[in-house]
Amino acid sequence: MRLTVAILLAVLAAVVTGPATGGAAGEVVIYSARHYGQEPAFDEFTKKTGIQIKTLNGDAGQIFERLRAEGDKTPADLLLTVDAGNLWNAARAGLLAPVNSAELARNVPAHLRDPEGRWAGLTMRARTIVYNSRKVNPGELSTYEALGDPKWKGRLCLRTSGYIYNQSLLATLIRRHGEPRTEEIVRGWVANQPTLINGDTKIIEAIAAGQCDVGLVNSYYLARLLKKDPAMPVALFWANQQTTGTHVNVSGAGVTAHAKNRANAVRLLEYLSGLEAQQMFADVSLEFPVNPKAEVNAIVKAWGPFKQDDLNVAAAGEFQAAATRLADRAGYK
Amino acid sequence: MLASWRHPAREVWQHLWQTQLWELLGNTLLLAAGVGAGTLVVGAGLAWLVVAYDFPGRRVFEWALVLPLAMPAYVIGFAFLAMFDFAGPVQTALRRLAGPDVRLPDLRSGWGVVLMMTLVFYPYVFVLARVAFREHGRAALEVARSLGHSPRRAFLTVILPLARPSLAAGAALAMMEALADFGTVSTFGYRTLTEAVYRVWTGMFDRAAATQVASLLLVLVLAVLGLERALRGRRRFTRAARAAELSRLSLRGWHAAAASAACGVVLALAFVLPVAELIGWALELPAAERARRGFGGLVASTFVLAAASALLVGTLALVLAYARRLRPSRVASGAAQFASMGYALPGAVIAVGVLAPVAWVDRALAAAAEVTLGHRLDLVLTGSAAAVLFAYAVRFLAVGYQTTETALARIPPSLDEAARSLGVTLRGALRRVHLPLMRGGILSSLTLIWVETIKELPATLLLRPFGLKTLAIEVWERTSESLWAEAALPALAIVGVGLVPLLLGARLDRGRR
């Protein structure tokens, strides 16, 4: 009897909370694996267009599975996620449909979007070297490769190789230098017995406290900490300026293959790449806007202009599996 | 999951074999063994203290020692790292006092992970042991004493063996939870099979291979369950009707102080310290910001989901356990064991495993409706509360089953026969004989499922409908961006909602006696 009641309750709950309903006019449904910093731009879009935005947040790998399982019945119109590798993977699986938009092409530099138009980067982040400004002279720093120099033995803090932004960095290195050379680079890091700390923020704090002297992090984490405590003795160094340029990654979005509100989704994508939304991204999350017309935040501006690696960020996905294997082979945990 | 084996990912296996399979297996076994031993010692030890002795603070400790259960393991992990890491206040102060080269042992290691999980998972053993000690306690202790044994010897030689099924069940739950954990091991950079599952999944974009790696975990679970059965032994331990209250031995002097200190230290480490850290983080947020973030809605939806899950899974567990008692066949016990395995698998694997069949049925339904009714139908099940509850049932049945079954096993079969010979129907026997005697066990079962549901993340995240959000999701959204100040309040709310059944249970418990 109680079982029957429980099942009835469950069914009732399902009906009350309701299944996802797409298709109503004037809305756009987003599956999102990016959970921070886009809300002001979304609100502004709704205010301007009257189009309501419905978001379901989730983990990138899982959202991908849900989108795939739902197939042509999916309520999602737009997939928003961090890391170019995730976007590449969704496009490869046929979950995203190409968008042919002159505006998008104008707003987003070519290397930060899919050559076939299935996704576009909306914010950019650099993964580069940070150092303790009291203990390290920036003249000692140069490239990612050079962190394998024995002088950094015991002074290096890294995240584990399982971390997606590290995988993407290694993937780009593989695209640039090939596997054997990249493996040499990684073995160099490993030989320096890096302290592995899971959390970019934690790495920066460890450097500030003197546990290690140099590390690799995403730029916005340092910007957020500097915003709270400008006196923090950690500074940013642009890696590989004399060579290939600093590795960059994106968070971005693509319209789903079975979008019910395709026109609205395209419109939102264009709006998000436009000057107004880009400015909000830059100021809220302290990332780099992809649109060159938007201004970076003052904290980020202080780091000066830099040369970025102009490889298409899709490489992050293409070589990601190879990067994961390579890290395992090289003993980078 | 088995379907994933249709295309064995030979390359991935070969790669794992060449690079790290042994390390992963070793780490995983070490973790499970460490957590098993740790929770047994801490859980059973503390339970015996609060049941058999009287000492300052015992009344509070008796229920307060269950509290750490309400704390998600990765939250306590973060709190410990923040406090004891190189850059944390403790080590910074140490360096200032004792010189720049002073270090504490690194928490990011096997023993650190075992310590964290022991602190959060010992209540499983504690809760089950407390019930068992109470029920067996008095008679056993008196017999032992009349034979001239000291209380300590009585504990070791009589009571501990009698409580073996409960202890084994508790430790098995703790070990399964440790096997399934991803949050803590990834925070601490400790590589286990579960961690490898995620690495293969996200790093190689190969979910099928990841699922295959996860099935290695199943083998370990079978080992854990086998161990549990072996620990339980062949003997059946039942008790005569309702046991009389144990007369407590009053501790004095340093004995009393030591007992209070043991309870106090565990409680401080496992509960007070992380909660204090969370409150500290919450205070970092400006007051206006704190007030703006109303999360009454989150608390309400978490509450409803937890209640529905406890009711559903608790009932299922009872049905399974009772079926096994009525017809103790191989099939029934096999089904029960099989159903319990979900608990030791990484939550995300379960979530995706549930998603596939649900979405398939859903799409078939929609297609059928289009043909018969002639109009388009959206997906009804995928992304619904029903799918979420289904996943909870898959994941948490073990918790309900283990606790219910051990409670049922303590009731002598002679009672069943007596009831039947008096012409009582099966249902009547369940209602009038078993349920009243199992009250303690059912209460713990519901409590544990409740608490697990509140902490659950991956299945809720993946299968939920639009607009349904829980506290755990709110915490995850913030912590995945390292925004601890913003995550602290909802994390405290999780602890708060988790406390509800714990405190309620403690009250009912006291009312009964």
C-alpha cells in the first residue's frame, strides 16, 4: 500500500514540476555548463527582446549525454559550456547545427570559433604562468617548456593532468610540437617534482604563501583574487611571447541540431558576442572579451597586451585524448 | 553498464594497463580498507562508550555524534585543506612560531583521504552499532558479568560478536561510499578507480570506456559484500522481544575525562570545525549580498525530494528485505545484492545509466503517441522528478536495505511461526509483529536515505526538470568556480536540512525509552 502511495506521489510530483516544454513562442532554452557571469547579459537580452531565457545548469560531460539521449526531442536550443574541447566534442557528435551569421563572424575572431560555424567562443581565458613577485624575477621566465628547467625543481605548483584546462593546454602543445616533443616538455615538468594542487585559486594562494614560486593558472582566477587583495605578491607572466604565443581557451556556445527556437537562439548568440554583452562578461567574470571592440577590465588591463596562440581553439578537442594519454605516460598525475 | 562491453575499448584498457592500473587498484583497495577499519574503530568504539557508560556530556554526544553524516565529504575536505594547508592559518602560524621550514604532513595523500572519509562515514557504523548494543546489551552484559567477566571483556567476547552483523553492514556502507566518491579524491589529488572513470570520460571523451572502467568497481563491491557476509558469520543472532535498558556504568576521574575527550575530539574535527569554517566563509560575503540570496525555495525543494526519496526507497528496501525473509531463496538474495550495488558506483555513472533507458522509453512513448493520437508529444519522463527518484532508488537502495535487513534479522523466526500459527496474515504479521520490533532499524534507514538524498548531486543535476534546483546543486555551481564565500550559506543549509531527521530520530528514540 505504502509503495502504491509512494509511486502515486512520484508521478504526481513529476506532473506538478512538469516535464521540460520547449517550443513556446518567445523563449530560448539553454543547457549550460558555465555557471557564472552570464546572468546580467541574459537579463539585458530579455529586457531588450522580450525573449525569455530558460537555463538548465549541469556538468559538461553529463549535459552532453542528456542532449544525446534526448535526440530530436530535446527541449534545448543552445548549448553553453566552458572549454573549447567540450564544444568540439559536441559538434563532432552531431549535437550542434551550423550557424551562418555575418554578425557572429564579425564579432568573434576566426581562431576562437568553429571553422564550420557550429559553435563560437564568447569569452576568452589565458592559461599562463604566475609567480611570486618577491622571490622570482620575471626575467627568469620565458615559456611553458622552460618550466622543465632544473632551476624550478621543487618550486613548481601544477594542477593534476585530469583537469580539463591542463588537457587543453597539452593538446595545443601537441598540435604545435607533436607528441614526442610535448612528452619531453611534460617529463621536464614532472622531473621538477611539482606540488599538485587541485584548484587554480589554491595554487595562487600557495604561491603567495611561499609553498612554491611558479605555477600555471587561468588568468581570471588571479584577477578575482587581485580584486579582493591588490597587495597579493603574485604576478602574471605572459608565456611564449617570443615563440608561439600564450595558450588561450574559450567558453562558448552553439545552437543545437534540433532546436525548436532556432531563430531566437541565433539572436541570443549574436547578442552575446556583441559589444554590450561582451563588456558585461569582461567586468563580471574578469575574462577577456572575444570581441576586440570591448574593453578588458582595469585589473586585466594592468597585465598589458600579449601575443596569443592563434591556433584554432578546436585543437583542444582534437588532441585531448592524446593529451590525456601522454600525461599518463609521462607520469604527470 | 553491461551494454558498454559490446565494444570493448581495447586501447583504453591497454593504456591503463601500461601506465597506472596497478596504482589505481592499489590506491582504491587501500582507501576502502582504510575507511572500513577507520569507521569500525571510531564508530563502534564511540557507540559502546555512549551506550554502556556514563560520563560528562554523554547525553549530548549520544545524538550529536551522528551529525557529521549531514556533511558532504568534499565540504569537510575543503574545510580541512583551507585550515591545514601550507597557506592555511595553522601552518602559517606554525611557520611564524617555529621557523620557515616547519611543515605538517601533507593532507593530500592516502592517509588524508582516509581520515576525511572516516570522519564523515563513521556515523553509519555508529548508528547501527548503537541500536545493536542497546538491544543485545543488557542481557548479554549481565550474563557475562555473572560469569565473572569485566565489562571490557564482556564487550570484546560477547557483545562485539553479537553486534557483528550491524557492524559489518555499517562498515560495508562506508566502504561502498568511499569507492563511489569522486569529490574528495579529486580535491585531494588521490587517484582511484572512480577518479579514473572521470578521467577517461572527460579526458578522452569516451563514456563507454569509462563505464567499462567503472565495472571494475563492481568487482570490488562484490568483494566488500562478500566480506560483509563473511564477517556476519553463519550464525544468526536474534534477540528476545524487547531488550531491557542497559544500566550504565558511571565513569569517574580520568576515565570519564578520556571518554568525554574521545567523543569531543571526533565531534570537533568532523563537525564543529567544518561548520565553523563554513560560517567564516559565509561572513566574508557582504551582509547585503547574503540577504539578497534568498534560498527558501531551494530548501523547500530539497526537503520535498528528500522526503519522497526516503519514503520510496525505504519502502522498496523493506519489501526486498521482507521478501528475502519469507522466501530465503538464492534468487531473492541475489536480487537484493544486485540491487544494492548501485551504491558503490560513481553517481554520474548511475545517472547516465538511468538516463539512457528512461530517454529510450520516453522517445518510444512519444513516437507511439504521434502515431495513435496524431499530435506531437514532448518528452515526459526525461527531465522529470520521477526520473530523479528512480535514480535515487538505484543509488540508495543499499543504504535502506542494509539497515532494514539487519534489523529484520535480529527478530527470531520463531515469532513469525507463532504469528502464523495464530492465524495472522502475512501483512498482519508484518504490521503487528515485525514493524514495531524494527522501529529503530526503519528509522535509521529513513534517516540515512534522507541525508544521502540531500547530499546527492550528479543524478539530480542530470535528470532534473527545468526549475528544480536543490541546495547541493547551488553549492556545486559556486564551488566549481572556487566561490566558497557564496557556497558557504547553502552548504550550511544542507547541514541544517540533514539535521531534521537526525534530531527527529533522536527525539523519537528518547520518547520510546
